[in-house]
Amino acid sequence: MPLSTMRERYVIAGIGHTAFGKLPGRGTLSLNTEACRGALADAGIAKDAIDAVFVKVPTSAREFMYGQKLAEALGLRPRLGGAWDQGGAANVALIAHAIGAIETGQCEAALICYADTPRSGNRQIYARPRGDDAVYGWFSTAAGYAMILRRHMIEYGTRPEDLAAIAIASRRHGAANPNAQLRIPLSLDQYMASPQQLEPLRRDDCCLVSDGGAALVVMRADHARSLGVPHPVPILGIGQGQTSGELATRRTLTTTEAVAASSRAFAMAGLAPRDIDVVQIYDCFTIAALMTLEDYGFCPKGQFGAWAAGGRLEIDGDLPMNTSGGLLSETGMPGLQLIIEGVRQMRGSANLQVANARNCLISNQGGTMHTHGTLILGNMHG
């Protein structure tokens, strides 16, 4: 059945997460298990209602057959499951895989989860050399995004003040979140004084490095009703895009796979950017969030600074973004926390709740703008 006919047939039935920050002594199986238990409790279902377990592989400590190890740790023998690697876009991809598996009768309810420990464990994966270009200093994730930002500055005249609007909004919202790893608001003056991390990226342009785990449950809406799930949130649209090219081989550095992913999600949902009330945008670096909002059609290319002025992205603005703090303030975990906050907004239970929010758009992206996933959720009250 075409995905375009699946609007509101599937729901996120439960969400759960661990603490975020530095969690010494915890392993990824332990964190995943805790988050999954929380998601099951939130959905009000027993674990024997789950017959599929999909997990994003831990970035900093990959393991063979990790999905099967996690199922064993959960005490489950699912009909379907495994681990998936698509960087930070894997979370949205796994929701799509779960929907496809349920639609074809492979399972009825899926756990989707992720955990990692780069802060207390090994973060070398983020600083690894990037192929032959390492001899020119390309030794980190930040180096690729610094190159993208420099190109955006050249093509569109992007200023540090434009990026600051994203950092300030995320930090303001994170400061009000009792679960956030970094609860310190940021002013424009403080942002401008932030030291260069890797020119032209400032420290406050870069996400946190965090331990933690998060999980959610996906199932059909009618199945959720039959199980008495108390707070199911409908999935309205989903889309993906990816490129295999490294930066040096791409035709452009200033247009991303967000274009393809969002066009599919908007078409499935029957919505447009003007219909979105709140967004949770993948902000591993501020330039990633800026380009995503451009490519989603919220503002024209090169006009982000004027569009975002006046606090448009803050909780009392026209388009509140990353209302729990995003990767810049809540946790640097790649993406699942953004979906969880989107669920809260659609339930009306967020810490910083957007009044009368009907539709929430969420972005996930992986690698150095290699992969992208877009998810649109609807208000559970219709």
C-alpha cells in the first residue's frame, strides 16, 4: 500500500529516555533497556506485546549482532529486529521500517531505541581522520561542517549573528528543561564572544557530547486502541533522502537531502510549511539546522537571518524550535530525543508547551549531511 495512504494509520504509542550527560559505569545495553522499559510503561503495555526491536547502532562502540544482544537483554524473542546504521537519520528510517514491517504482517508492535556513551567512554569516532583528506587537516566531524558553513557564507553572505538565533533559542529552551545536560542560557554577546572551535564554527555552534538512551513504540492506531494505549500520537508523514558522496565530490554544499525527505513527508501529510506549529530540528551544528529550515521551505535561501530575527524560533515566537533544548542543550544524542519532544508537544505535555499546537515537524540527519529523515506528527486530540 502506498505510504501516501497511511496518514494517521500509525502512531507513536510510548516514549522513554534515561538521564543525559555523563553517566560513568553504564553500558549501552543497560541504557537501552532502561529507555525501553520507560517507553513500554508510558504506552501502558507489557513487553510481550512487542514483537520487533529495531535499534540504531551505538556510534562510539559498534558491536556485531547488537540488535540481537539487546533483545536478549530485554528478555524478548522478537519475530523481527536488528541494528541499523544511517547516522542520526536512522531513527526516522527505523520508524519507516517498522511501519513497513507492520503493514506487511511481519510484526504488530515495534520498539525503536538508541543508546551511546561517548562522554564517559570513547569519543574518538567523532575525531577520526577523513580518508585521504586527513593530510589536509580533515580529522573531525566539525571539519566537514566548518567547510559547509564557509561555503554558505561565500554563497549567501551568512553571518555569525544568523547562526546565533539557533543557538540562543536552543539554549533558552534547554535552560528551562530540568532534564537538559546544559542548562545555561546564551545571549548574542556571549555567542559572539564564544571561542572558535574550528573556524568559522564557534564553540556554541557545536552540539554536546552525551551519554544516554531513548526509545519509542510504534504500532497501528487501531492496535493501540485495542490495547488501551493512553496517549498515542499519530504519524502524519515521513520521508527520507540520502547521498553517498563525500563533500569534495558533491555538486553543492548548500543544498541538502532535507529537500527530498521533506517533500515526501509533506506530500504524505497533505501539509505545507505554513501548517507547522512547532519544529524539532537536528542541530548537531547550527549550520545544519539553518540549512534544514531553508530546505524545508520555511525561508528562502540566504534570507535566514532576517527571517529568524526577533526571536521567531523561541518559545514565544512564530515557529518555536527545539523546545527541550535540542542537541545544543538537552543532549548531543543523535535525534531520538527530538522525536520524543515532538510527541510531548502533540500530547500537550511538554515542559515548554506550544499553545494549540496541531502539527510538529521533526528532522533527523546523519553523517556530514549524508542522510536525512523528516517526520510529521499530529495532535493526538485531532
